Amino acid sequence: LEGDVVARGPTWISVTTFPATGTPVTVIDDPRRGRGSWLIDDEGVVAGETILIDRGRPVGMLVDRSSASALGKISTGHGRRSSYLEAVRPRMGCTFIESGVDAPEDVLRSTRTGVFIRRLAGGHTDPISGRASFIVSDADRIVDGKLAGPLDAFVLELDGVESWGSIDRVAHALAFDTCVGSCVRDGQPMAVSVGAPTIRIGVVRVRS
């Protein structure tokens, strides 16, 4: 949902028909929060909260002046560059999943078998296909609704359409990352933050 990517052609999220009932997931980017926060972007536009996903349905995107013009929109204040030598790109600031209504312990207790993930060490997504992979550095196995011992590091793979539709629980305890994270686009690293409550995704693939 970065404006310049959308302007270049269809992405998986822009061509997918989402069900009217959606999923219990709302995703927001607010660059005024988190690490590397800003109030005014590198094009002089005031930054603010942008709702990207509302109850499972895409409703917004991150745009700078150039991509806003190409898409017939108004800049959301997400135009950033790592130095004056680089081109401005629409970039995430602090992206998070909004708190839901479930208790985290209830989400775990109602999960018969699965993997409980605490930390991702890195990842990559393909905006065209919607496929993504993440390195999981801290996780436990779930057996009969209880944590049943730690797992070695592994790779988590998912398909955007398949996995998105399988999210069925979102807890109320939103937490933000505490590590020093960054996002690299076109060779430009930028400090970013992410956050989420406990969520349950029904369809993923685990590879050792």
C-alpha cells in the first residue's frame, strides 16, 4: 500500500475481492509514533494517522506528493528520504494492528495446535503476488491450548490472500516492538516501528 508501488501497477491487495464481512483486523500507520517519528515529512507535508485496512478491507495507502498526483490523491505526509542525495519515496513510519476485543490468554487457550510467535528477525514481501516470508527467532509450539516448549529459528511463509482471510482472532493488548528495526527500499534504510496485539492466523507454512 505504498503509493509509488500501487502507481506502477496492480498489487495483490488492490486486485483481490475481499468479503463484505471482512476480518477483525484494522491496520494503521501513524508516523508521529514510535522510533524515528516525524511530524512533518521531507516534502514539508504535515504527517498524520492513515488507516490502511479497516476491518479487513483496504481503504488507504501511504503517499508522497508524486504518487499522490499520479493516483489522484492528497499526500498523507509519508514522503521520506535518507539524505538530500536520494529521491523521496512514500515510506511507512509506525505501522500497527489496532487492538481487538479478545483476551490474549483466550486466543491461546482456544488454539488446539500451532506456533506461538514472539519475534520476527526480518522478512520480505512481494507486493505483486502477495507472498511473504519471515525469519522467526523466538517461538513456542502450541499443543492443546498451552505453550509446549521453544522452537529453533525457522522461516514462516504465507500467501497474502490465503492467510489474510484466515485471521479470526485479535486480542486487546497492543504492544510495539522494542528492537532497533529498519525498512530498506531502493537502497534507502529508514528507522521504522511496528506493533500488534496477539492475533491468530489460520493458514501459514513453517519451514526449518
